[in-house]
Amino acid sequence: MKDRNELHRFEVRAEEAGRRLDQVMAAHLPGRSRTVCRCLIDLGGVHVDGRRTCRCSFQVNAGAQIEVFIDGLPLEPFSLEMRHIIYRDRHLLAVDKSAGIDTQPTHARYKGTLYEALLRFLQDPFRPHCRPELGMIQRLDRNTSGIMVFSVHPQAHKALTLAMTSREIEKVYLALVQGVPAQGQGEIRSLLARGRRNNLMKSVERGGREAVTRYRVVHAWEKTALVEVRIPTGRSHQIRVHMAELGHPLLGDTAYGGFDHVGDFPVGRHMLHSYQLKLRHPVRSDLLQLGAPIAADMQALLAHLGLRCSSIAIMPPKEQSSC
């Protein structure tokens, strides 16, 4: 699940004017067949003069600027199934996101992102031109698995967004980290900002956004630990950055210094799973406690380390000291 992003740019030549987009792409992308080009167009990764174009038969003009974004993920788009649905009512929806799936549309794809798959899942077949009222409340990185909540009614969206920004939604993650933290539990506070050189997040003295990460060691081995993480804030890459800066990057998170293997066992992505959400229903106000089973690849790694998922105990939050 390592990112292998590519960007190809070219200009349509005069003799190519009026030809189909997929034909022109195949001529400019050596080694990629017309079938592959059609898949890339269908996914939404092809932009003509800055606009996403999803029609293979689109006739290009001379001088048109073509951009082809490729993310290295499977060309077969992700499709949501009932097994991914954790909770659903007329106001909100909770889903179990698989690792390797983008939460929202990117330059490389619209079709097959979780957001687009949910739109297709919610679409009323008898009202094909009526777009579902889907609202995004939170985001997870492409290679983070686990529970996410969406609003499916305008009345719920405002309340859920307010609950998230006011830190009323409790989020619990599980992470496998490199090494064992010296303290069994702790709190990390810093200001996070994106670096200019490598586009990664880091802690800064000023100019960043406040991030708070509370962790507790659930199980420790000699060189690895399973950590429960709670984040009142929700900054980009927050858990990944804070654990790396603590000296314990996530296993598989090579961007922040994590190993891509445990002994001879390969780790294909950063080992982070959105495990539980606790929130008030946006309309009824009753308490919802929702969870997603640990992802299969994380279960396999835990089994390799000798730990059964049924033995993992998540405790209520305790007072944490800063570190």
C-alpha cells in the first residue's frame, strides 16, 4: 500500500485535434494500453485544461493541456458493501473504512473514493437525479483503517460538525509502534504545521495548530508495543507525527521513520486503526458507542506477535501527565 504517485503532462498536438481522449493518452503514455487509459479516465484521474474529464470519447482540441494523475492503487474502484456499514439511521452513517482507500476525491481519482462509494450506496434508484445529502465529518489517511462517521441529513450535519470541532466526539485509535514507550501512558501537546521541504507534518514553536495526543500502552513486546490513542484534536497525521517525535513511529510508517517489517514479517502500511467513536446522536441526543473490528492485516501482525484480538482491553480515559 505504499504511495506510488505519478503525474504526466502533455499538450495535444495539432494533428491530434478531434481525436478521442483515450486514444491521445495512449499515444503519450508509453507502456500503458488504451484499456488502462480508459480506466484512468473513468476513475477521474485525467484533467483537460484544469478540469476533471471522465469521458473516454471526449474529443480534444489542439493545444489542450492534459494532466494524468496516477496514485498506484488498483484500477478497479472500491465499492461499498453492507459489511462495511457499522451503523445507519436517517441522520447519520458509520462505516468501516478499509486501508488503501482515499476518504475524499483526489486529483488521481473521484470514483472509488469512500465519499463517492457512499454516494453510490445511498443513491435512491427511483430518484437517480437526486443527490444524497452526504456530509463529511472527519477524515482518515488513505492507509488508516477503521470507523468513520458521516451525516446523511442536513439537520444532523451542523450538529455533528459542531460536536467534532468542540471536541465532544471521543475518538479511540489502536496503533502498533516501534519500540516500547518508557512511560506506560502520557500526553503529547504541540503545534503542528506542514514542512516546506518534504510536505510532512512536524511540531513547531509557533504558527502551527494545537494538537493533543493521549496514549496508553496496551501490550508490550521487546521491540514493539500496541498503543491505545485518544485525540481530542484531529490534525493531519497527528498520531503519526507525535508518536514518531516521541521516538516510537508507527510500524509501516516509512514516511515518519517506521520500519516496513517486523523480523521477516512485512508491514505494508502504517499500523493505525480507528477503533471506537463515542458521540451524542445529533437529533435524539442519546449516547452512541460505535466500533470497528481490527483490520485483517493488523490482526495478522498481532497474531504473528502472539496476541489475540479478543484479549485487547480498552479502558476508560484516565488523567494523563504531559510529556
